[in-house]
Amino acid sequence: MIKIFIDELLHKAGMDNKYRLTCLAIQRTKQLIKEKNKLELLGSKEKIPSIVLREIMEGKLKPEDFEKKNENK
């Protein structure tokens, strides 16, 4: 089980709003569900929400990435 504190996630994502952080995590989760046939997810026993939280903690997931995509729609 992964132990991550909300304050750490907010700091790593560069956010100060829990709601926006939740929206970011939901968007990434939906994206991974659509792309779950990718090689990265095939052999993994880790659940998708855990992957998203780990990506945020590692700094791989930033709110700017999703804001740009939403503006283009």
C-alpha cells in the first residue's frame, strides 16, 4: 500500500487547492483507463489510482499539462 499525504501531493503538484488536485488526478486516471493497453500497464499489478498518485509525487504530472489540453478542445 502506498502512503502519501495530501500536503505532499499539493506541494509536488504546485497547487494549493485540494479540489483542483482531485480533478487533476481524475483526469489522469481517465486517461490511463483509455490507454491501459500500453506496455507500462500490462505487467503492472499496481492499481491505476496508485500509479497516478506516484506520478504526482515524482513530479511527472503537472496541472499545466491538462490545462493546455482543455484549452485546445
